[in-house]
Amino acid sequence: MNVVGDGLLPPAAYARDDESPDDRFYVAPRRVVHIDDGAISALGRLYAEVLPVGGRLLDLMSSWRSHLPEGLVSREVVGLGLNAEEMADNPRLTSSIVHDVNRDPRLPFGNEEFDGAMCVVSIQYVTHPLLVFREVRRVLRPGAPFVVSFSNRCFPTKAVAVWLGTTDQQHVELVRAYFEPAAGWLDVTAEDRSSGDGGDPLYAVWARASGGRGRAGAILDPSRAGD
Ligand SMILES: C[S@@+](CC[C@H](N)C(=O)[O-])C[C@H]1O[C@@H](n2cnc3c(N)ncnc32)[C@H](O)[C@@H]1O
């Protein structure tokens, strides 16, 4: 069994007030957005810069909106989350799958299936960050971006302890620290992408999947965190 935190930080850093299975918490659809219009627009501008046009995208920890700008035409957008009804109502998703990444960090996709991946305002709920980042890298084609974004709010009972005990700036550093030891990522970039309108802040950390050594073989073995 994998120990929470994947050896990056002690397991206590990944304790949560509510340790019940995540699918219980998300059983009722919440058709809400978790960031305001200014932050959604800022995220759309970032996506227009970073995500490929015409690609197959993975919306990791998806719900009823993916925040992709209208002009960013995609071939397919696959949602992975815990509530099927929310994802069925998401106009950008072409398909969706219910899968708990904390129960099983392996992603139910083949190698190099996606041209880009996003995870919006949800990374604070992940208890196996290195394993999940390795899995995202595995399912991305070489050069494909993974964009992780977040604001300053969360469901506190489901967020990991290290998130609750740190500042926005430290969250940026924490997410950067997920990319680096997960290995196989290039050009890790972290920016405050807040719109400046006084509304919700928006922070993003993104990188591109590398090709080459260890990509497919290093999926679920935390002892290889330094590869
Ligand atoms: C705060 S919502 C964010 C939803 C969406 N990304 C957005 O921007 O509105 C958190 C999402 O993470 C998903 N989620 C939470 N825990 C999860 C887990 N263990 N495995 C997979 N998805 C999870 C839930 O289904 C929920 O949709």
C-alpha cells in the first residue's frame, strides 16, 4: 500500500480532517464554480497560451466546468472526477470517467494518450502527489503541458494538512515541488496569474512532459522519486 505523501513529506502532512472515502463527500452534484469570473478569465488566458489547439485534453479532478476559453478548440476533452452528474453537465467534456485518485493514483489511460492536462482548484485534495504527477506525465505525449491552478479557497475538511498550514505563496512552491521530484517534467513555471481586479487570486504551476528515460517504467514506485 502506498503511504500518503509518497515520501515527499511525512504522512502527517497528508492527513485530512475527513478521512472517509472521497466519493462520499462528492456524492451530491454541486453545480458551482469555485473561482470568480475574473479568475476564470485569467485561467482561460493562460490556457490559450499554454494548451495546444486541436488536441486531446485531460481535465483531472473535473466537475461541471473546465474553464477552457471558447476559442481553444479541442479534439476531445476527457474529464476525470468523482461526480458523474457534474461531468455529464460539463459542455466541454466529450467523455468522463469516475475515478478516485487517492484510492488508486494510477490513471485509467494508456501511455501518451493526451496532448495536455489541467487540474483546477483541486490539487489540495491529492494525497499521493508524486504518484499522480508521474501518472499524468505517463499519459501525456512528450512536450505536452500539465497546468495546475488554484486560488485561496478549499473544502478544508478534505484538504491535506500541509495545504491548510501554508500560505498562497507556499502553495505555489509546494506544487512546484510536486513536479520536480516526480521527474520527467521540463520548463516548470510558476506564476501569479491573478486578474488584478481585486477578486479571487489565481496561481498556476505548469510544465511539459519530457520524453525519454523512465517515462513508462516509473509509474507507481515512490522509491524512484529521485529518478
Ligand atoms: C473544488 S472541485 C473543482 C472542480 C473543477 N476542477 C473546477 O474547476 O470547478 C474538486 C473536484 O475534485 C474532484 N475530486 C476530489 N477528490 C477526488 C479524488 N480523490 N479523485 C478524483 N477526483 C477528485 C471532485 O470530483 C471535484 O469535482
